[in-house]
Amino acid sequence: MRVIWDDALVSYDFGPGHPLAPVRVELTMALARDLGVLGGVELAGCAPATDDELALVHKRDYIEAVKTASRTGRPDLRHGLGTEDNPTFTGMHAAAALVTGATLEAARTVWRGEAEHAVNVAGGLHHAMTAAASGFCVYNDPAVAIAWLLAQGASRVAYVDIDVHHGDGVQAMFYDDPRVLTISLHESPRTLFPGTGLPQETGAEGSAVNVALPAGCGDAGWLRAFHAVVPPLLREFAPEVLVTQQGCDSHALDPLANLMLSVDGQRTAYAALHRLAHETAGGRWIAVGGGGYELVRVVPRTWTHLIAEVAGAPLDPRTGTPQSWRTLVAERTGETAPLTMTDGRDPSWREISEGYDPADAIDRAIMATRNAVFPLHGLDPLP
């Protein structure tokens, strides 16, 4: 297993007050290091993605627009640069290209068989479009990695996105490509940005799958939806590589969204994805970060669990956080760090096969997705 990291990845920084604060990945790597999680993995550096690599999914004129905005700081609203979500900053192109390069390095690692699994917690910028920045995302690193895998000869790549926001950029880039299965579980577009991701968005031959969950959905409902949709589709699709986006903004404490998961529920989802990587993709798993805006109590703990899971050495959730890390948290943020790696939950769920309740909003969301896309894969939508 390989963790892709370079200290310069924290240079992807939209400035003070922006929700996507790079301290979240700094604190993640520090917690993983202080807990010894990184002791059993291989750390690897990365180089920025080249223009040719970015152009696997992005328009050349957009790449040039990002470079210009990086030098001048001037807004370019035609390309989504200089908005409240995506303010320009000096060095923006280099920082975004490095994030993409880290995810590309993870893809190379797995495709070439250098490691079964690879992770880039700084990645997962899934909203960037072909010719525009969107939702805190300048370049779409998971989409670039998927396009690179296809260019290397991969015939089937699955992408599972568990960020609270719809993985709209990745879906859009592969919407008509049956070689790529995109599955996104997210809060309903009726209540959350980006306003897409309805079950009826099914792509080419059912290649786009969307589970739009109601606000307030917690661990049990979310895990019920995940298990009702993701495993059967991955088993049927049989990808050569599994790419997953682990945005942790589905947590109850996240300030930008309305789902109610715990760190324990998210950790449970990572374990399920790990099992599915081995069951359906020969163990080839590329994991990236994503959203997550509770910078101290959620992101570092959740993604440290991710790194440990990808490494095959999951942490006991009752593990205490090291004093050295708590001191760093106080120094860097002025906040009080959590004392353990758990929210004290023991996530459990009922399988949809145990019974469908049409009065339950989560069950209705599950069945809307299964009815829309399962028949396109030769699967029975009924529980």
C-alpha cells in the first residue's frame, strides 16, 4: 500500500476564511504519523500533472486560463475563476496540478502493480468541469486519473463517490462512456449544491448511478442505501480498477451539509469499499479525499481511519489521539482536539432485502435508484 504525499500539497489554499482549509490535510497526515499508521506504509512523492495529462479531461484554453489567473490574480468568470467558491490565488495552477499529480501517481502505482492500494487524501476535487472551476475544485484529479487508466488500456473503471455533494464533474466527463461506472451517494440536490444527481441521470447504458438521500440521513440509513446499491452494481460491472472518493462532509458536524453520519459510520463505509475492491476489482484500489469542512473533529480522524483501512491495519476506534497531535491542533487552530478516534457509535443497518418501507424517505431513495438503473445492468430492482 502506498500513500502519496508532498508537503507542498497544502499550497492548494484559497485563503483565510475559505472552507477548504489546507490545515485539514496537514492535521490528517500528522495524526496518521503520530498514531503510527504511516509506519507500515510506503510514502511516495509526486510531480505536478503536466498540461498533456490535465488535457485528458480539461480543455487547453481552460488550463491556460488557470495559469493566467494564477499569475495575475484577475477573475475569469467565464471559466469559474474568481468566484466566492473559487477565488484566484498566486500559484493556483501549480497547486492544483500537484494535487492532480498525486492522484495520478496513485493510479500509476496501482495500474503498474507496484502496490494493490494507493491513497491521496489531498485529492478528490470532483466538481471541476472540463472548462470551468466549480465547488472549490480547479482541476478534477479523479477524472484525470480515470482517463489516464483508460488511456493505458483499462476497459472498465468504477468510481464510487461518497462525498455529501454529488460527484457531478466526474459524472459529466464520463456520462456517455460505458467503460466507466460512476456511483455517487449524496444529499438530495433539492437541498444541496450542486443541484444535480437525481436517480434519472443514468448515462450510457446505466453508467451513471445516483443515490440522492434525504437531509438528516444518519449512519443506519446511509449504510442501508450503500449496501442496497453499490455492491450489486460493482459485482455486475466487474471493474479492473476501483477509484473511490471519500469526502467526509456527510458527518453530522459538517457546517456545509445536512447528513448525520458519524466517524464510525464513515469508517464502516471505508471497510466495505476495501472488501469490494478485493471482491470485484482484483484488489486494485485508488482512494482520494474530497470534501470535509469540520477541520479538527472530523477530517483528520476520518481520513486517518481511511489510511489505516487502505493499509490493511484498521485502527481500533477506541484508540486515543496522541498528546503530540492535540498540542499541534491547539497551535494550528486554537481548538481543542478530540480525545479518541470514535464518536462512540456502533453502526448497524438493515439490508433492503429484509423489507422495503414505502413510507420511509431513505427506502424511497434507494428504490428510485434501483428502479432507474438496475434493469440497465440486468439486475432485478426489487429487494
